[in-house]
Amino acid sequence: MATLTRRDFAKLTGATAATLSLGGILAGCAGGGDEKPAAGADATGADVAAPSQVIVSMTVGSEPAAGFDPLVSWGCGEHVHEPLIQSTLITTDTDLSFKSDLATSYEASEDGMTWTFKIRDDVKFTDGTPLTARDVAFTINGILNSEASECDMSMVREAVAEDDATVVIHMEKPFNALLYTLAVVGIVPEHAYGEGYGANPVGSGRYMLEQWDKGQQVILKANPDYYGEAPKIERVVAVFMEEDASLAAAQSGQVDVAYTSATFAAQQPAGYDLLNCASVDSRGISLPTISAGAKKTDEKGEAAAGNDVTCDVAVRQAINYGVDRERMIDNVMNGFGTVAYSVGDGMPWSSPDMKCTTDVERAKKLLDDAGWAPGADGIREKDGVRASMNLYYSAGDTVRQGIAEEFSNQMKELGLEFAIKGVSWDDLYPHQFTDPVVWGWGTNAPIETYNLFYSKGTGNYACYENAATDAYLDEALACPKVEDSFDLWKKAQWDGTTGIAPQGDAPWVWFANIDHLYFAKENLKVAEQKPHPHGHGWSLVNNVDQWSWA
């Protein structure tokens, strides 16, 4: 089968895009598009309609390095999404309410230390073996015991299958956000899991892996024995490419859905609609809260930490009040975004107290009162420390670059100097605890607030510690019902006295939830989307089985 490489797509960019053909892609596989899928003939010579298919471009980072293995990162890694190939215990609806998949019921004990799930008995893996609670327990315990796993189940002690239909999850501490994690953890078969599973996954989900050409494309086909409603789209092709190549692919009509960004949104190709998906994909900058010279230990070992400018709370508060978020969205995102003041802004657990109206004069006064006086060149100084620092972003991300440039320009008005540094992730990570960094975060779960602001959180780049915030977060996670915890999440952000809000400790400055933009062929009906988490990738196709061609 012919494949399409990113190099092929790159050749399309520019004036030659209209003349180059990518007709070799997926030869022998019927496609969607402006024309009806090609018909073939069966063994008797009778006409047979080809299966429906969609071709979707995704970022290079969307390709799972370890394959389709939930015990590593598939579905439940950095960019969370439904695993498609595997089933999950539960899932979330478009309004983010929980609904059952494999589980027929579930409940937490009053102390939050156990979760009991009942499993349906009509599910089989694609090799014909029944799925039982033992496979569920094997999956969860496998994640716990996998050093390679990107899925955080550190709050789980173990999972025990009491019988074929009952699994009990025992906790190290109450942690109701486990439900959000279970909604993206695909269940693997105990009998068929081993080395090489990621490249040859056996699951029970809506789709099966048909082909994986590493560095190029993934092809999924509908699972004929799926226990739920049969997918309307029978084949899903994901091709991995850079931003400009994705645009070129749409301009040449070779993909049905092409991811894009605000930078390229005005270049909408003929025959395509601009699909605008709301997101909780937040963009913000971490502001280290401790002095330079400190050390911080994370999963990668000990690292340098601290910054002598942002360690001053007055500087962090001034940045939050001094930035014009609306201007940021207009100038950088061409209006394709919504103002955000926190990670997960607009979710039931986000606090209205995080809202921060632009007030440049208030920002300047905060700096003046804290002793940061303008120098001869306008850049402030205090006790021999110049208010000048580096601001890092991942090179190649045009939106983050634009945010860094716009932010740096705006901060000059306050007398704060930010020298922007576009570098690779490998070169960026050594600075994650010492310098401001433009980050992208966001999932359909409050756990992001925990990760970023809990003193031992896995994403606590600001090195933030607040005993009151920790206590609220622990209490929120101990609620047996998730919906009962939302007020506590809000108090962790601001309780009237302390918290991460701009008027409080302000360990981050947030700007926007970026709209997730795609060019989609006009005759393709994309099903209603739930808010997209961070990442232009598999979250779009969470419900691809419900898409259809007009």
C-alpha cells in the first residue's frame, strides 16, 4: 500500500501545491471527500460500495511513540483521549458527565478508599476471548507497575477482581479524580499482553489497528464484533505532519480534516469549512515563586530551581494585572480563542475569583510599592537585581511564539524585560523550574489544577507551596461524589485570603483557551464535540464512529 510521508506533504507547500498529486495515498483504500467513495466488485462481479473512510491530519506529536499501549501512554498520556482500540470502564459525554462503557455500575465507599465497578458480561476482545474484571485489574495494576507509564495512578494501591464481573480499586488516599483517568484508560487482555503489544494491540473497542507506518500514518478499521452501535465511519486514517504540511494537504484536497491554527486560519481552502472546536486547552506562563539557587526534584532527578525576579509576589501580581489578554487573542490568535484566567477556565470547578481585569496603572503601583524602580533604560531594578529574564517556548509552535513576543512587548510598558527563547523541548526542560515558560495545559478534569499547584504536583513548575491550597485540594479529592468537590477546587484557587489567584500568590499568568481549528470538507458531518483538551490530535476523533458523509 502506498503511503504519504511528511516529506511528500512538505513538497506541496508553496506555488507547486496545486500541481502535485498525492493520489498514491492509501491506494486500495476507499476514501471520503467531495466524490462518493469508489465502488469495487466482489467475487461474483457485482458492484460493492467501498467502506466509508476519513483521513485526518494530526500533529507529529500525536503519533504514539510506544504504539497503542494504554500501559504506557495511549489515550491516557500527556494528550488524553478515548483509546478507540480498547474499551474503557466509563467515558464522558459532550457535557462531560460520566456514562458507562464496560461498567454497568460503580460506587465509592464513604471514606473514598475503595471504588467498586460491576462489568458487563457481553464483551469480547478481537481474538474472541471474553473480557472480564480480571482484565480490568490486570490493566490498572499494569499501569501501577510500569515504569514507562505516563498515566498517573499514584493514588491507587491495587485493583482486585473479586469475580469475573466485579473489580474493586483500593486507594492509597481518597482521589475522586480517578474517574476522569479511568475514562481514558483502555482495558487490555491479560492473556494477550506482552512485549510488542503496542504495535499489535488486541482490544474490544470500536476500532482495530489495520496498519501503522511509523512516522507517517495509522489506519484503524471498524471492529465487526463491537458490542455497541456499529461505527458509521468504517476506516479512520491519521496522517502525522507539521502545521504547514497540514495546510498544504488540505489545499490539495488529500485529507478530509486538517488541523490548523489561528496563524493559517485565513487560508481556508476551497471545499472546506473552518471547524472551530471549543477547548480547555489553556495557554499560560509559569512564574517561579522561589529565589534562584534552589533545587527541585522530580521524576527526572534533581534540577535547578528559582528566579530572583519572579520570586517576588508583587512582580507576579503585576504581570497578571498588567497583561492585556484580549489584545493577546486579537494579535496572536486572530480572535480564535477565549480569555482565560486559569487552567480549565469555564469548567464547573474554575473560580470566578481568578478573573483579573487589565489594569496597567495598578500593576505599575504594585512594582513601585515593592521597590522595583525604573532604571535609566526603563527596566526596573531592586537591590541590584534587574527585572530582566528569559522566556522560553517550544520552537516550531507559531502560537506560543506569538504569545511570547506579544507578552514581551506588553511587559516593557511595566518596566519588565523578557528575552524570548525558542528552543527544542530537550533544551527547554532544563529551564522549567528556573525561568518563565509558555506552556499549554488542559484536560476535561480538575486534575490539572492539582498537578500544577499542589506542592508535590507533577507539573508544579512554579515551585509553589501553600498548605491551605494543599488542604483544599486533598479535601476536594476525598469527596465520594465528584460534583460535591467543585466548591473546594474553587477555594484552592481563592478562599478570600489565600490561594493561586492574581490577587494572591499568582504563580502563573494565564491568557486564553485556544480554539482548536480544523479545515473539514464541506460534505463531512463531524459529530458534536466535547471541549477539547490540550493537543491537536486524537481528541477530535473521540466520536469519529458517529461522523458521516453527506
